[in-house]
Amino acid sequence: MKAASPLALLALAALAASPALAASPGPARQAELVHLLRQDCGACHGMRLKGGLGSSLQPADIAGVDDDILVKTILDGRPGTPMPPWRPFLSEDEARWLVGYLRQGGKNE
């Protein structure tokens, strides 16, 4: 069996790091994330995520917002507002999963 070339290994490493191939949380963690979204985020964004102290997180209301901006907001919060940073509790992959979940109207992709 022939060993992979260094260039092929480098290409595989780049693909593995690609955001499009970001690891999806397992089913148990997904359930925890949904609970966090409904309980913690829902405290400000409304229990149905239609807005309250925080803005609406309904698919139509976030449609024009880039995923990277939403992920950054989730992870780093918004200084000067009640939006806290969730980076201590979430990975970037988990924040991206939450954005996809919100875009799907609360359905797993």
C-alpha cells in the first residue's frame, strides 16, 4: 500500500478544518443546545423566539443576516446590550449548529 503524499495529507487537513464540514454535535448535545436556546435565550428573545427584550430569532427575521455575524453574536455577545457572550459554554461548531437550527425554524437539519 502506498503512503499518502504530504500534499494529499495537507489537502485532507484543510478539508477537515473547513466550516462546511464542521462537526455537528451529537444527539445528546443537540438536546442540551435546544434546551439552552428555549430556556436561556428564550428568556430575552421570547419563549417562542419571536422577540422580547432581544430581537426575534424567527427564520424570516434572521434571513438577511450572515451566519458568521450570528455566530459571532452568539459567542461574543453584544457589548453595551443585555446580549451576553456564550463562548464560555459553546464551541463555534455548536453556535453554527444553533444558527442552522434557527434557520430551519427549530428543526434539526
